[in-house]
Amino acid sequence: MRHAVIVGAGIGGLAAAIGLRRRGWEVTVLERAEAVREVGAGISLWPNAIRALDLLGVGDQVREFSTVDGAGGFRDQRGRWLFRSDLRTRYGGTLMLRRSILLDILRSALPAEAITLNTAVTDVERSGDQLTIAYDGVRRPVELLVGADGLRSTVRASLWPHARPPVYAGYTTWRLIAPPLDLDSDVSESWGRGERVGLFRLADGAIYAYLIANAPQNTRYADERAELQRRFGQWHDPIPQLLDSLDGTEILRHDIYRLPALRSYVNGRAVLIGDAAHAMTPDLGQGGATALEDAVELADALNGDIAGGLRTYDRRRRGRTQSIARRSATFGTYAQASGPLAVPLRNLTTRLLPQRLFRRTTAPLLTWQPRSAE
Ligand SMILES: Cc1cc2nc3c(=O)[nH]c(=O)nc-3n(C[C@H](O)[C@H](O)[C@H](O)COP(=O)(O)OP(=O)(O)OC[C@H]3O[C@@H](n4cnc5c(N)ncnc54)[C@H](O)[C@@H]3O)c2cc1C
């Protein structure tokens, strides 16, 4: 039986392990953390992500623990609509759930022995067709290596030494899960001056919130909650109520980065997927979705010989994922406008945005099908 080593048990690595096993591969997932776990925040799964989950055989389980968002759009910080669209309903709705639940579902679709925790891969070497990975003082040859080890990928650093490092996008994000609140049934993201807020109801009634602000890289705040109150405490309802309810709530904060485009996702028998290949800003909610697409398409492509399959994967995935990453960064810059002229201009152009144009540009993201199904 053919054997793949996957580095990283995030969304991409677990999904690739499921996809490859369904195609008859034996897999070993090496994860440096002591558990497959991500707590404290939610994730939106757009229709392309849901299609990938269905193809991996776990879509219904994910639906069971999710809310489905229908219509949505953008508002200003006083709550006035700038743009509304039924895009989400047109293409089957977007699921919202806790990240920890998504990871649990993916992990449970694999046999326990497929995942080795507390194991950080420290180096990968290639000599001709031979790949060797190093971890825990062990060096081991690998038939196929999948680098699913995220933004600061060790696989990428080892085999793509000339790749440019991640670039700071100029904004930072807080994420949290707050107690239940009264929320409009239409989901929306609210835009201020270099600041944004998104609120979403989860299946158990709790609220997943993300709050974004332009800030210098690596800014430290003595009290994250006080910083949120200072920035967003005067925004439209129910944002102040949400911020007042945060006693003891875990608040995650991450500076946002994107990875400059790679010229190839493949090096010999090693392949990059997910954030390791194309980390993007979260502005289009597509990082996890494209990692899931990668997993499905990688497993599809590896039907025959490995070298040919990897070339096919690279050809099918690079254009799409790099174009989504570019669009995500452009949209982020637009939405994070902060200047005295830029903000009213952004709001005006958003109000005037034709529905048809919005649909035409967004539909290709959401209607993804694996190439093998076309
Ligand atoms: C604020 C924010 C909001 C987002 N919201 C959404 C959203 O709503 N929808 C969406 O689709 N996407 C969203 N994303 C993007 C999404 O989170 C990522 O694209 C996705 O998690 C990438 O998954 P991955 O498996 O490629 O990488 P990761 O999730 O980074 O997983 C990498 C794994 O590899 C492990 N690892 C790293 N190095 C090693 C090593 N050397 N050895 C062994 N293991 C290693 C790590 O511990 C980790 O478990 C968001 C991102 C951010 C920052």
C-alpha cells in the first residue's frame, strides 16, 4: 500500500488524510501540538468548503452542528446597510460552527493510530527522488510528503528556501465566542474607519465575533477587552452589549499575514496544501475552504503515478488559490479603508455596487467542483 506522511493536523492536513485514505493510501499525520484542538472561535464554511466536506464524507456531520446563514451584507458602524445580497442563499447558504467541532469531526473520520501528536518535524531533505524528514531525533524516508503545516511551514522553509516570507497585511483580528444575544437574522459585517466587526450565531445560541483593526505589526495591548471597548464600544447594537458580556471570555488575537505566491506547490515527492501553500487574509472566508478543496483535489490527482499526480495537482490548484488570495487581500485593503476621503468613498461605491457584478465575481469562488467531476 502506498504511504503518505502529512505534516500538520489542521483543517488541511486532516482533510488530506481523509481524502488519501479514501483513495487507498495509508497515512501518518505528524502534529507538533499535544492535541488536535482549536478552541475559542468559529469558522464560516462557504458552499465550496461544504462541497469539499461532502466529497470527504463528513458534510452531514458538519451540518448537524452548524447554523446556516442566508442573506447578508455590509453595514456602516451605525448599522445602516451599505450592501445586501442573497448570494449565500443562491449558492446553498454558508455554515457557521465552532472550529473545535470541525476539527473533531475531521479527526474522528481517521483511525486514532493515523495521527501522531507531540511530534514536530524539524527538517526535510531531498536528494533526487528521495525525501527524508527529521523529527524527534529520527530521520525517515518518505514516499509522499504533504506539507500542511500552516503559515510558518517547516516543509516550505526546508524545500522552498527561496520562498519569500509571509507579509503583514496591516491589520490585526480579535476572535471570541460570547454568550447568546439578540441578533438580526441577516448576517453582516460592519465597517468603520480601518475597523470591522462580524457577528454570527452558532448552533448552541452563542455568538462568534471577529473584530478587526488597522494596527502596527506585533502591537501589544495591556488589556484586550478594554481595547475592544475603546474601539468598538460606541458601534451599533448589539456590539456594545456583546462587549459588555465578555467577562472571562477567552479573546484570541492574531496579526493577519498573507504568503507571497509560490511558483510551484510541488518539489519532488513533496507537496504543499492549505496555508503552507497559499496563506491568505481571512477577508473572503476562503483560507479553510481552499485547504479543503486542496485536500480533495490532491487525493483525486494521486490516482496513478505520484510524479504525474503531483504535477496535475499543482496545475489545477495554483491558479485558483493564488487568484483567491489576491482577491482576498484586495478586498481586505478596500474594507479596511481609514482615510477621511477613503471611508466615504468606500461606503458610496459599496452602496452603488451592482448585484449582478457582485454575483459574477463571487460565484466562481462558491461553485467549485473538483476537476475530476467536471
Ligand atoms: C482571523 C481568521 C479568521 C479566519 N476565518 C476563516 C473562515 O471563516 N473560513 C475559512 O475558510 N477560513 C478562515 N480562516 C483561514 C483558516 O483559518 C486557515 O486557512 C486554515 O486554518 C488553514 O488550515 P491549514 O491546515 O492549512 O493550516 P493550520 O490551521 O495552520 O494548521 C497547521 C497545523 O500544522 C501544525 N504544525 C505546524 N508546524 C508543524 C511542524 N513543524 N511539525 C508538525 N506539525 C506542525 C500546527 O500545529 C497546526 O496544527 C481564518 C483565518 C484567520 C487568521
